[in-house]
Amino acid sequence: MPQIELCEISKSFTVRRKKAAAQVIRALYKVSFTIEEGALIGLIGPNGAGKSTLVKVMSGILTPEGGTCVISGRVPWKQRTAHVAEIGVVFGQRSQLWWDVPPNDSYDLLKDIYAIKTPAFNKRLSELTGAMDIGGLLNTPVRQLSLGQRMRCEIVAALLHSPKILFLDEPTIGLDAVSKLALRDFLKEENKKSGVTMILTTHDMTDVEALCSRVMVIGRGNILYNGNLETLKQTYSSEKPAEVIQIYQNIDEIIANMYREMKI
Ligand SMILES: Nc1ncnc2c1ncn2[C@@H]1O[C@H](COP(=O)(O)OP(=O)(O)O)[C@@H](O)[C@H]1O
Ligand SMILES: [Mg+2]
């Protein structure tokens, strides 16, 4: 049985602007896929495609108006408490750490929220701080950390309770090359060692290339492609096969070609 199973999930937002009529934005439309335990999936697509909405539905933050979603036998937005105990979520553009206090204080709070026993917590924290190299940052207020340092602390926060699934929404956004590589190595290792399923949204095709066994392309609320990266590159690259290798980094081109070919 797949760990994650979505069938025709739809989600719209109604936006009301002053004086103008209410407008309905279709963020997800009949999205279906399955993900096996331990997979490392790249979710790509242009701005506004529906990636974050999809992550929010799967995390139980948003309730879709149509379709079914079952993750580890549960419906995320209905069995939220049990669901969130098994998942970790990182939003690259938002922080789950308290801004004015050091990461250690937020970690203590998470320990209580997830009811992690002290020995298990200490062991996990020392494991993660070592792997993410944040030992020296634990007592610095979050607002004084650089983006890369903060992101490392965020990832540790999301993994403290040893979730079975980790959702990462643009975790490498704004990171320098060194931080990006370190983060990738860590995620790869954590996936291999602990078998955590990872679903990662990104605009960086080198992230996908380095990490993901499978890629899903989302555009205008639809899953446009679900398969391996090699086939995607070859199918949608406008270049000759010999030059394909140079092209895959340009996600915009691949997406644009895909839209053109699919007439979306
Ligand atoms: N809370 C919201 N209210 C209204 N519209 C939203 C909201 N969240 C997302 N949207 C709209 O839904 C679409 C998909 O957004 P999103 O999932 O954030 O895309 P992505 O993460 O791929 O950039 C966009 O058109 C966006 O403007
Ligand atoms: Mg987003």
C-alpha cells in the first residue's frame, strides 16, 4: 500500500477585492498520485502552480473541497493531531522558530508539543545538531542568524520528533552554494538512514537532479508530469539529445515547452 494516496484533490480560493466581484482561483484541480514510503520526490512548477497548496493539503493545514487524500491510513485534515505527529514541514519562506529567542528554546517547546521523552530528545537533538552543524548556533536568537543558518535550524526543528514524512517547501530558496550542497547531503543521508519519505518543492533543478528519485511537475493546479527526470528532460527539451544534458537546469524552458506541447 502506498504511504500517500491522493485521488482527484481539488482546492479553490475565493478572493474578494473591494468593489470587484468575487473571483475563484482554482489552485488544485483533480490532482491524483501515490507515493511509496521512503521515496524522495521533487515537486516542481512555476510560481502560483499550486505546489504550496498541495503541501498544505497533505500536511492537514488546508481542507480541499473535493477528492480524497489518505496518508499512512489517515485523512490529514480530519485526523490532524495523529497526522502531525508523523510529519515534519519546512516552509522556506516562513519560520516555525520563535524569532526573538534562540533555537534551543523553540526546540524545548517542540519537545513538549510532541511529548518527546528527555533521553530520546537529547539523543535526537545531538544527532541532528551534529549532522547540520548548528552546535554553535543553538543559543543565538533566531533573528541574528543568516538565512542558511536559520534554514539548518528549521530542518532540525522539523525532524526532532522523528517524522515518517518530511515536506520541504522551497528549502533551498536564497541559500548560497555551500549551504545548498550541505543541505542536500544531509537530506539524502537522512532519507537513506531513517527512511523518511521526503517531498521537496523547488525551482532549482540541480536540487532535483541531486536528490530525487521521481519528479512531479505541477502547472495551473494540474499534475503535468510524474516520472523520472531523465525522461522529462528528453521529452520536453527543445534541443537535440546530445545537448540535452546542458538544458535540464533551465526549468523555465522545460515548463514552457511542456505548456506549449500540452497546449495548457
Ligand atoms: N490563501 C490564499 N488565498 C487566495 N489565493 C491563494 C491562497 N493561497 C494560494 N492562492 C492562490 O492559489 C494559486 C496557487 O498558489 P500556491 O499553491 O502558493 O502556488 P506555488 O506554491 O506553486 O507558487 C495561486 O494562484 C495563488 O495566488
Ligand atoms: Mg509556494
